[in-house]
Amino acid sequence: MKEKKIVNIHDTAMRMLSERGVTLKDIAELVYFLQVPYHPHLELSVCLENVERVLAKREVQNAILTGIQLDLMAERKLIDGPLQDILANDESLYGIDEVIALSIVNIYGSIGFTNYGFIDKQKPGILEKLNDKSTGKVHTFLDDIVGAIAAAASSRLAHRAANSE
């Protein structure tokens, strides 16, 4: 009988983020960017705590694994037909990357949608780096996933702040 290898999905997702150049601090800085106008005394450690809580969710881990795998396949030119070009160029009319991101955004309510839309347009911090096409890296899914994690963490923070007032 074959022995089943136990894989820790959370650890794998965190490793994959790191290998693609994304740190938890990068994501926490996005949360800070989104929330400091509403919470002037906000500390980065609070943002980081909210990011970690979002990353503890299995559906977020699954989105990370799926998105990064698709980005890697496109980067290695392992996808057939027009989809290869669509993903490699992150074509604007391709919206499946945003659909995966929206599954993350939805975790903490509708405020996440506005947070995500705003940060997706502004592309601050790590999002600017992930969207740099000159690197040869494909981050069609990852940039949206990272923005969605930040938006969800921002929503979580906003809900907690509202509850404590």
C-alpha cells in the first residue's frame, strides 16, 4: 500500500508567495495603504496580523496555489493555444484572474470589493512590481490574488475597528 504524503497547504502557499517575491510585509503595506486614511494611528503590525488571518483561510491558500501554478505554466510556455498568449500578456479583457481574486475579497463582506477595485487601479507597492512586464515573469493571477488578500485583510481590519468603537 502506498503511503500518502501529507502536504501542508498553508506552508506550501506561503513558500510559493515567497518564491515569487511576495512577503507578508509587502501585503501588510498594502493594507496600511488602504486603511491609514481611516485609522491615522494604524500600525503595520496590526495590518500584518490581519493578513495572516486571511492567509489562514483554506480558500485563500487554494487560490494562491492555483494562481501561481497557472502563472508558472504560462511563464514556462506550457499552455496551449491562444490562452498562452492571453496569460503571458495579462490581456485586459481576460477576467478569470479577477474572478479568483473576488473569491478572496468576498470573505469579509462587500467592503472588500471597493478595497480591491481601488488597489487594483492604484497598484501601489508590490503590485507595481508584479505588474512590471519587463521582468519576464508572468504574474497574471498573482497580482490580483495579492491585491485581494490585502483588500480582505483591510475589510477584516475595518470590521474589527467598527466593532470596537
